[in-house]
Amino acid sequence: MRNLRLALAVSVAAGLMAVTGTATAFGASGTSAGDLYGVGGGKAFGILVQFSFSAHEGPNGDFGQAVIKNDAFLFSATFNVDCVTVFRWFTFPAGAWFSGTVKKLSGPNMGSLGLGDRADFLIWDGGPPSNTPVDFFNGVEVPLNYTCKLDAPDYPPPNVTQGNVLVSDS
């Protein structure tokens, strides 16, 4: 019973450290300067969503840009990235949450998204591109005071049908 409680305590502590970006045991290291990032581009959800992004955790703050497009609806949105959290959870691939505000919109509004609104994106790197999806990309609108630093690691099924996602966690 003592071993079970110790294993549970270690798992919970490691999970909390990975979420906050300070767990070096699982690959994430919030103390590294400028080497934690996610970059990529391609198509997800079949060919429905095109995406490109560059999201970096830096010693002077997080930065980057993301663009999502849907050619069927002639819609595109560009985001200024200002929050990045790179993580690794046990044997899962490296992943990251990043968020930013809408800098530019074009085409018909696909909902309530407006200039200055905040969105949160989840990515993970499942390895080199292959014939079947191995990577993940998705985004959701979130409140303006939201921070990606509090997001827990998450690993939904791969959905990148063309392109690649690369996450550096060391």
C-alpha cells in the first residue's frame, strides 16, 4: 500500500511539474532559454483545415504566429502567439499548448471570432510524416484572460492528414 501511495504521489507531482513546464524528467524544461517550441503546417480533419504555426517559449516571453484557413468557406485567421507550454507525459510524444489573439480575419465569420479574441491550440508531434496521421493540431476560442500555462497535457487521436508538426522539448 505504501508503494502504491508513493507511485501515485510521484505521478501527480510529475504531472503538475509537466503542466507548469518545469519537469525535466519527462523532457519539458521551463528553465531552458529559447529551445522549447512547436512549428508546423499542413492540413487537418481531412482537407477541411489548413494550418501553419510557429510557437516559441523564450527567455523574454513567449512568441510566434499561427494561421488557420478553410478554403471551402474562404475563411482565414491569423493569431499573434503570446503563450506557449511545451510538455511530455511519460512515453507520449512531445506536445504543446499555445494561445494568442486574432490579428487578422478574412472571409465570412465562422462564428463569434473577432479581432483581439483569444484562441488556444493543442499540438503534438507523433513522429515523422507517414501515410497515416501521426500528429495533432486543433484550436478553440477561449476567454481573453485565459493562459495556456494552466493546460494539462492531452493526447487526442492524430488528425494531421498532410504536413508535419514538430515539437522540441529539450
